[in-house]
Amino acid sequence: MDDLRRKNRRLVLQLVLGGIFMFGFGFALVPLYDVFCRITGLNGKITNTGPVALDVADISRDVRVQFIGVNNETMPWEFRPLLNTVSVNPGEMRQMAYFARNPTANRMVAQAVPSVTPSEAAQYLHKVSCFCFDQQALEANERMEMPLLFVIDKKLPANIHTITLSYTLFDITPRLSTGQIKTDDTQRSTL
Amino acid sequence: MIKRVWLLPWIGWLVSLPASAAWEVNITQGATAIAREVYDLHMIIFWICVAIGVVVFGVMLWSIIHHRKSRGAQARNFHENTAVEILWTLIPFAILIAMAIPATATLIKMYDSTDADIDIQVTGYQWKWRYQYLGQDIDFFSSLTTPREQINNEAPKGEHYLLEVDNPLVLPVGKKVRFLFTAADVIHSWWVPDLSVKKDAIPGFINESWAIPEEPGIYRGQCTELCGRDHGFMPIVVEVKSQAEFDQWLADTRSAAQAQAASATEEWTLDQLIERGEQVYNTSCAACHQANGQGIPGAFPALAGSPMVMTDMDAHIDIVLNGKAGTAMQAFGAQLNAVDLAAVITYERNAWGNDTGDSVSPQRITELQQ
Amino acid sequence: MDTTLSPTVDTNEHGHGPAKGMGRWLFTTNHKDIGTLYLWFSLLMFLTGGCMALMIRAELFQPGLQLVQPDFFNQMTTMHGLIMVFGAVMPAFVGLANWMIPIMVGAPDMALPRMNNWSFWILPFAFSLMLSTLFMEGGGPNFGWTFYAPLSTTYAPPSVTFFIFAVHMMGFSSIMGAINIIATILNLRAPGMTMMKLPLFVWTWLITAFLLIAVMPVLAGVVTMMLMDIHFGTSFFNAAGGGDPVLFQHVFWFFGHPEVYIMILPAFGIVSEIIPTFARKKLFGYASMVYATSSIALLSFLVWAHHMFTVGLPLAGELFFMYATMLIAVPTGVKVFNWVATMFHGSMTFETPMLFALAFVVLFTIGGFSGLMLAIAPADFQYHDTYFVVAHFHYVLVPGAIFSIMAGAYYWLPKWTGHMLNERLGKAHFWLSFIGVNITFFPMHFVGLAGMPRRIPDYALQFADFNAVASVGAFVFGLSQLLFVYNIISCIRGGERATDQVWEGSHGLEWTLPSPAPYHTFSTPPVIK
């Protein structure tokens, strides 16, 4: 009987540990998913960021890059790309900018969330700098141009001719207390 | 009396029963090459399933009829046979491979969205769609036009009940159209069966799909991802036109937008604004605040008798234009033009006994937006 | 298998009967009492969820809004799903496991009787909490039983917090139940009861219990993430903070797909017990049944994204999940073939449990066929989130899981109560249910293919006729369940005395016990040769 009790206790312990492990595994799916997205370009998440070694552009090839600006529901800012489409040679560094204006009577903070389609192209779109890296704040009725510097990797598969880069602007003002906002003042230019 | 009104649609339904030939049982063959391919694929798998079903249920039925105790059947004593068991593992496996080959081919085609002629951004909102023709300067919302009376069984239902919108998506025939899907609030899903396009519109992310419509016509679809209260009330209507008609439509839509902008500089009388505002209110506001302005207690505030609507005009304009963070109140500044905004605010300040006599001019809205 | 019994009537200190009054049920650690509690609870939940289904079908009887408003309709679809999955099907299987597994393996009770008591008594609290949300301000959960973010986080009614706690409680209950079942099967088998001699019901439950321990914590994880997003400012599923709403779907379906098999594997077990009994012939391919069940369980971890074919997975992902999903048809097919082969050249009779089991085989297979169609990704774009899907999963869950539970109840009721059931009532219940189920769910294939999305309170006119038919069927099915309730109660109250073997063709340890089974059984383990 004691033998059985010991056996039961050991089994229960193992199963409980298994349960706890799987609870942890559920949370581990979050970073695992990010890794998975990076490998497959799932969801068009862009992870290639930061400085890049400059290379000779491949002028034999033109890639059309489309820009989209989306306002999430209660976001009242005016938000749009300065150009809808640019033609880029792979390997060439290009600058683009989005226009934003805060039409309200209050200071507001925004976060832009980037996404790329087709998702296979996401890993070849390299962003050197982007306004989406930081939160962006605008005073009442202030406007600015938010720059973006990017390179298309020369390894971009030959069957991809068009890449669409979308930014969705979220209002994160309610989630922040004013002190925590970090913005880069050099990016701002009051028009 | 109320009871009798409630009975009307029931009687109507009974009367219409013999007349309605709506026993549609299969998916559409569609209006694109891909949709037809999907239809063929669907039929192949269906018939394979039917064939397997006939064999399996046939054997079962035969046993039920012949191997029953009441017929004096004696149970035999076999209970395994390795050869048979391996066989009926391998045969289904082979059938599955035969199914997977055409399915893979079709899927690869569906994923090839390169070299599109037109790009259209489709954004899902609670509970309407927005279509933006990229680089074409065309941008409009598309909402349900079925009157509330039809939904509440107070009026007979029209032919396209729940499948009709104010501004349909217009496409040229024979051109490759690439759709870029995203959403502004929750996840929606854009489905038009005849184009065989169903893709989720996810807030913050972008998805794509494409279609080459082959025949001019009107194709209808619906949102297919539960997106809240009015999920069942955000249909999609696609109008496919010949190239010439499409070009004409582009030109008309652009000049209508210009006329709209011009009308914002005109003088509008209070009555004109109220009349127009009522229409705007019913398509854009009534779903939440209700046609009678009473809202829904606990969820959406009443506008009738609301202190803000009755007095504070600046706050009223601000909330309509910019929305209210943390609530379902959207920013309509980007969704409606200046005239519609002025009209709807004016209407709200004068309807349902609010009677303030206030009038908001389109010019005032235009100034605020610059 | 041949079994020789030591005396089953207790002579040791456990020989006392059940305690008197409410205390018996509150504090019981007896596996038969707890099994009974689980079964009554699940019946109550089945009727509750069923009333919600009838409300849905009444609203959908004809186009237009008649009875309920859209928001309440969404609460009904959500609650119906949650209650049927977590309140009716799962507790019913746990109840059957509690009653039958110790008896089938020759154990005196479950391995952990006190934990058994807790895992049941959590459930009434969990479901009271869940149902109470319907009366809270803003209403109950209205985001579907799959509660996709951000509809269930940023846009949810305030009651979502209580919904999350209720899910946590159910999760604890299920995991404790699963641990108990595994411990009983692995540690308490009678001497000579080797693994490959276990009845198939025990085998399928063993595998199910491992699935539960593997995925219920993931469900707990995903609702915890929701809770943190809602109340603690994290951004697991909020794109604005760097999260991803699609991640929610991946984590949810990583739980959700194995969950589907949690609701069907024990059903396979029950049917594999019943068919041999009434065919008077040994189950065909016992070993391949065990292997097929195990491979279905393993494959269930590799197919979750077939619920997400339209979220924009890359082509490679789409193909992988399509192939993996199609592969599940192979072991499932093996099981169906084995059942048919068991009937083949048997000597069949058609008592109520057998009728339900036969209907299970046919209708579950039809649900399997539509499942195979749904696995084909390009075609799934036309089926996804339409009534075709609703038809599919109701075919595998209602005439699948629910019919198997009813078959099991009718099959073992004489052993539980000591009385034979009213066969004529049972057959009436069967035929009404069988006809009702098909009238309800078969037309849903048609409206789905014709283009009707699921989870809508009102629909276009071309779907009207089939919806009216489906609603009539739903009321036939729903009302015929009253016969089931009546039959159970009258079987408990009295009826023809059941013999120990009950059914002519029955084999296994449970049929060597007296009917009704004594309060304590196998205190001295039987010896299995």
C-alpha cells in the first residue's frame, strides 16, 4: 500500500510538472512565434532593422514599393505617405516620409506598426531607420514629416515585383503618462 | 395591433414559400478562373468522399441486413488480419495524395499576386468597409443600405435584403485586381464567393489576395469573421464593369468628390443640413445611438437630451471629428466629408426634441480640419 | 478476455455504504458517486446549452430580427459553445471515466479520491460564474467560443474578466481529473491487466488524459495573457504595443485542435465497447485501434493552423498544415473500417445503445468527410467561417460525441441502477434524435456552401428555406431529449431487474459485478488470466 502511495505521488508530481511545463510552453509560444515569423515572414513582420553595409545597387532590376497609411479606429490624426509608390533598385538606400498632423486640441502620442506584403518579401526589406522604431508625439494642431530609410535586399526573389509596406497608426496616449514618452526632436519639423 | 404587425412577415413567408426557388445547395462556379478551379476541386473531393461513403456504408448496411441475430446469423471468430489492415491504411493514403496534387497546384496559383493592374486597399471597420484605389485618388466607405424597418419586420424585405450597400466596389472586367486587406479595429474577413477571395482583415497587419473578374455583373458577399454586434450587417457588393464604363465611373467619382468639396464652401440652410444630416445619421450613427437617438443604456449614450449635444457645440464637433479614445466612438473626421459632418452634427442638435436651432456650417468643419 | 473474480462483496473496513443526505454528495470520495455527479451536471449543462441553441434557431427560423437583438444573439452563440464544450461533453466523459475506469481495470476506486471530489466541485462554481456574466452590465461574453483578440480584449464587455476566471477554474478541474485518470490506469490495474488487455474505452481515455494535461495549461496561458493585456497593460495581442492578434489564434488553436480530439477520442472508446457487445464478436483490430488513437493524438498537435487558412499564412505554412490535416484521415479511416469489420459476419441485435453507436459511425464519418473537404486549403477559402463549418463540427460533436455519450449511458445504465431501461422509450428517443439531428444539421451544409456566414443573427433571403427547416429539426432534437431525461429517471426508479451480464454479448470486468454495482467494488483486486 505504501508502495502504491509512493508510485502515485511520483506520477502525480510528474504530471503536475508536465502541466506547469505546458503552461510555460504556452507563454514560450510568444517568442517562438516571433522566431517563426522572422524565418517565414509570417504576418509581414519586419525584423531587419538598424545600420546596413552599403552595397552597389542592382540597376538591372526595378522593384515597386507601395506605401500605405492606416489609422486605427479612434486615431484622428491625418496620416499618409508623401508618395504612394516609389521604384527602387535592390541594394539602393532610399528615403521616404509619411506626413502626420494632429487635428485635435490635445497633445497625443502615436505608435506606427509596420507590416509588409507579400509576406515572403518581408525579410528582404531592410529598414535602416524608421519612425516606427519610436513613439511619435504631436502637440495640438502640430504637423510633421516622419522619415523612413530602407534598402531592398538584392537577394529578393525574382518573382516579386511589388512590395507593399503599410503602417497602422495607433493612439497610445491613454496608455502613457506624459513623462514616459520618448521622442526624437530632430525628426520633427513644424511645417 | 402590435401583435398583428408581428404576424405579417410570417404570413408573407408562408405565401412566398411555393414561389421561392432558393434551395441553392452548392458553392458558386464563380466569375474568375480561380473560382472555377476551386469549384472543380470541391466537386472532385466531394465525389471521392461520396464514393468512399458508398463503399463503407454499403458494407455496413449489408452487415446490418444480413448479419443480424434475428436472421440466425452466427458470429464468426476473426478479429484481425494484418494484410487487410495494411491495405486499408495504404489505399486512403494513396487517395489523399491524389487529392493533394491538384489542391497544391491551385493554392500556388492563388498565392501568385504579382503584376496586378489595380491595387485596392480594403479596410474593415465596425461595421462597414472602406475601399481605397491606390494612386487613383479614390477613397470611399461602403455600408449597408437595407432599412432598419425591413430588418425589424416592419416593412417587406427587398430582393437583396442585407446584401446591398450605398457604394459598391467597382472593378474593371478582365484586369488583375490586387486587394490589400487590413482593419481599423477588430478582425474582419472579406469574402466574395464569386471571386473566390476570402481573407482576414487584421488590425495592424496587411494581407493580400487577387482576382481577375471575367464577366461584368454584380457580385455579393459578407464579412465572415465575427467582428461584434453588427457582424451580420456589413455586406460586400462588387460591381464589375467594362473598361469604358469603369473609366467613366472613375471620372464621375472624382468629379463628384470635387463637387462635394465645392459644396462645402456653399451656404447651407438649417433645413437642408437637417435633411441631409438625417440620412448621414441613419447610415453612420444609428447602429449604435439608435434611430431615435436614445442609444443603448450601458453601451452607447443617448443623444436625445444629452447635455453635450444640447449645449457644448465645440465638444460635440470635437467628438464627432476625432472620436473618443477608449470607447467605440470612432473618429468620423476622416470618414465623412465636411458637408456630411456639418449636416449630421446639425441634425443631432435639432432632432428628437433637442431643438436647439443650432446650425454648424461646412466651412467651420473645413477650417477645423486645416 | 477471460476474467476470474475474487469475491467482490467487501468484507473489510470499507464495507460501509454511502453516507446519508447532502453530505454524501458534498464530501464523497467514491468514484461512483463522483461519476454520478459529473453525469448529472453535464446533463444539466447539456439542457442549458441546448436551450441557448434553441433560442439561436428560433431567431434564425426566418430572416429579420424577431426575438433577440444581435448583441444578445452573439452572447447566446458564445455561451452555447462554451457550455456544450466545457460543461456538457467534457464532464460527461469524465463522469463515464469515473464510473467505469476503476471497474474496467479492476481497481477499488480512483487513485486520488479526494482530488476527485475537488475536481468535480470546482465545476458548479465555474459555470455559475460563467452564466452569471449574462446578467452583468454590458452582457456576457459575446466574442464567440474561440474568443479571438482583439474582440475579446480591447473590445470585450467588462464581464470578460469573470469569463477568464471561469475558464481557469474549468482548466484546473480538467487537469486534476486527467491526472487522476492517468494515475488510476497506470498504477491501479488489477494483476494481469496488461496495457494491451485494457478495454478500448480505458485506452482512449488514457490518451485523452495526456492530451488534457498537454493543452489545458496552454488554454490557461492564453486566457492569462488576455487578462494581462486587459488589466496590466501588456501587449501580447495588441498590435499597438508590438503584439499580434494572430498570435492569439495560434496559441488558442494549439490548445483548440487537441481539444477537439479530447471530445472525440473517448467517444471512439465507448463505441468500440458497444459494437462488439451487440455484434457478439470481438473488436476487429484491437491493436491497430490503439495505434490509430495514439497517432490521431500526436497528429492533433501539428494541424492547428488549418483553422486559420484565411489569416494570411505563407504558402509553405498553408501547404504543411493542409498535408498534415489530410493525414489525420488515415488513422480515422482505420477506426471506421475496424468498426465495420467488427459488424461484418457478426450476430447483431439493435438495442438502444447499439442504435446510437451505429448512428455514431455513419454520422461521424459524414462529419469526417466534410472535415476532409475543409482540409483542402484552396477549397477552404470558400468554406471557412460559413455554415458548412457549423454543419461539419456539429456532425462530429452532436451525432459524434453526444450520441456516443447517450449510447454509453444507455449501455451502462442497467449496471449503475440495476434496472433495464425502457427499450421502447429508448428507441423512440433514438429515432427522434436521429431524424432531428439530420434535419437540423444537414441543411447547414447547403446554406454554408451557398454562402451563409456563421455567427450572424439575420441572413439574406436565399438562405431562408433551409434555415426554417434546420430550426424545425432543432426543436425536434431538443424536445426529444426530454424522453432521455424521463427514461433515465424511470430507470433509476425501477424497471425490470438487470442481470449481472446485462447484455447477452457483453465482456469485461464491469459485467462480472452484480447489478447494480455495489458501492465498493474490487477492494480485493480480481485476477485476470
